[in-house]
Amino acid sequence: MGLVYADIMLKNAIDVGTAKRGYIKQKEIRQVMATAMVDTGAGTLIINEEVRQKLGLDIIGLRFVTLGNNTKEKCKVTEPVQIQWNDRLCNCSALVVPGTDEVLLGAIPLEDMDLMVNPAGRNLVGVHGDDVVCMVK
């Protein structure tokens, strides 16, 4: 099938809520545009330390994970990240994997946004069509 990449917007979900309540301005929301490798074998969103720092995400815990090369790593777990792909979005914690350069979009956010990989087009599509699932303001 080959590799599939998707352009996603990552935002600090705490900032998003704080801006909605009027405590900070919309332009103060920390965000990063990333080209993520879609990895259905990964459980959640995987980021690196640089992205974590740009988003200003606090660490809420640690988790041992098994990587694709079958090694075990202790990874930081972040507070929520808002992930946006086109008109769909979800919030989830991210794993900060040491030594990675890529952002990985895993199965949990894909499921939450009702997305799947289209192997023929090597892109993301809506599981139940491309109708709007959630409106992004």
C-alpha cells in the first residue's frame, strides 16, 4: 500500500478552551501545522519533544510503549492536543517518543474523527462518507 501522509493542525487543547472563555485571544493559541504519517499500527498521536514544546504541553504521566522495531521506550504523556484534519477534529493526549522526527497519527484519533486510509488513493477518507462530522469554528 505504501506510506500515507496527512496535513494536520495540532493545537494546545487547554489554550483552545481558555480562548473560548475569553481569557486569551485566538491568536495566542499555540499551534503547529504538521505533515503526519498515518500509522494505523500506532495507538494514538505521536509527537517529538520539539512539537511538545512549541505547543506548550505539560507532561501528565509516563508510559512504556513498544515501538515498531520491537524496542520498549518510556514515553511522556501530554495533556490534551486538539487534532484537526479538514473539517474534523478530536482531542487526545499525545505520546512524546524520544528520537523521532515524524508526527504519527494513530488509530484512536483516526477512529474518533471517523477516518480511514484509502489504500488506492493513499489518502484519508471518511469512513461513512465525507459529510461534515463536526463543524470547526
